[in-house]
Amino acid sequence: MSIAVIQMVSQDDIAANLRQARHLLEQAAANGARLAVLPENFSALGRRDAAELGRLEARGEGPVLPWLKGTARDLTLWIVAGTLPLPADDQPDGKPRACSLLIDEHGERVARYDKLHLFDVDVSDSRGRYRESDDYGQGEQVVVADTPVGRLGLTVCYDLRFPELYGALREAGAELISAPSAFTRVTGAAHWDVLIRARAIETQCYLLAAAQGGIHPGGRETYGHSSIIDPWGRKLAEQADGEAALLAVRDTAEQTAIRERMPVLRHKRFFAAAQPRQPDVETL
């Protein structure tokens, strides 16, 4: 059961990005992948018209959703579509969400995850200030879904800093977790490797970290280092920067053995504390 992560250096030209994504997905499929994860903002990075792009896609007038469905069918491949701007299903004219779609091999949408944690931070890079909430609304649900390679939990980028989300995915039955990302060069160098390995180790899941890795419009620089991490925290594949299709095989017997030898879910204890309302869990 082969799994793949795709690393890109997306620009603001949607058509060119889709051509490059198709090329990389073809490589993954040709090498036996059943499921591939695209990076965050795979179809466009650096544009400021997310709301308009989202409305076009929601009305069926955009290029990305038809491309996704056709590519999945052509390649007989399940695709985690990184992120693209889409308004909530029940608010087609509302603010877009940073939406990660799971598309099956027939081109059908199986699951939708809207990014829960928005990147509103100050970073010591050339840009300095990031306010994702200026363009996007927050998601509200934790999402897991069945795929041919196992039960998949969906997350995005900044979510990696919130272990409670990953614990909820494990409790909902996740065996693999996707994390399409566009970490900045500064934050990636400091924390990326630690975070993706920690999230894999604590959940005993395969972590599929598909990243952007290079220079984008406006001088934005992303860290790259897309990786596939196994449930013991070992790095099965990695790409420092540039574009690549990385593959690994999920070893279900070994994953089961790790969870049996160290049954952390059974040992988990809960402590009373004042907590904000938790997102709903959607299982598919």
C-alpha cells in the first residue's frame, strides 16, 4: 500500500501549477501510489483574490475542481488536494476556508477538511507579518475518512502546533494523517522536523507532510523538507527543496505491533480543566 507526498514551488499562475502538479502525480501513480498528498496552496500561492477564486470554484466555474476530479480518474489515484480556497458548503457567497479535499479514484469528493488553526503570527523573515484570517474563515470540524491505504485524518500546516487535534484524530481511528503545508523558511528551520516527527510518534500514525519548498511571488520563501514519517518517528522519505514526488509503503503489521507494544491510547489519562468548545468530529 504505497503512499506519496508531493512537494511543489507553486506560483501565482494556476494553469502552470496544475500542469506541474499533474506531472508529479503521474510520477507517484506510475510508481504504485494509491494515495498522494499535494501541498498547501498547490494551485496558487501569493495571490490576494482568494475570495473570488473560491466563489468561482463553488459555482463550478473555476479550473481546479474539474482538474482534480479528472486527474484522480485518469490516474486511478486518491488525492488529498492540499488546500484551495472554498466557501463553506452552506455559505457559497461567504468568506473562503483553507479547504483540504479528499478525492477518490473515481473523481468523487469523499471528505472535506477546513483548516482549524489560521496562521496569524509575526515571523522574522522578509515578510514579517502573516494574517491568514484576513482572507480565510476558520473550520469547525475534525475529519477522518477511510481510504484504500487506511483511515486518514486531515490537517493543514499550522495545525501541526496543536497536538490536541492530532490526539482527536487518533481517537477517531486515524492510521495516517495528512499535513499539506507551506511553512516559512524561518519557522520551518526551527520547528518543522520536530513537529512532524512528534505528531507521528504521539499518534502512532504515518504522517504525510507535503510541503512547498522554494521562492514564491512577493519574495516569500518556504522551507520544503516534505517527508513521510512512520509511526515510530522514522523518516521514510524527504525532499529538502524544489519539486518532487516521494513514496513510501505503509507497513500495517509493523504499525499494529507498535501500537500493541506501546498502547498509549489505552494509557491516556484525562484531567479536568476549563476548555474552549472543541470542534465536532466528522467520520466518513
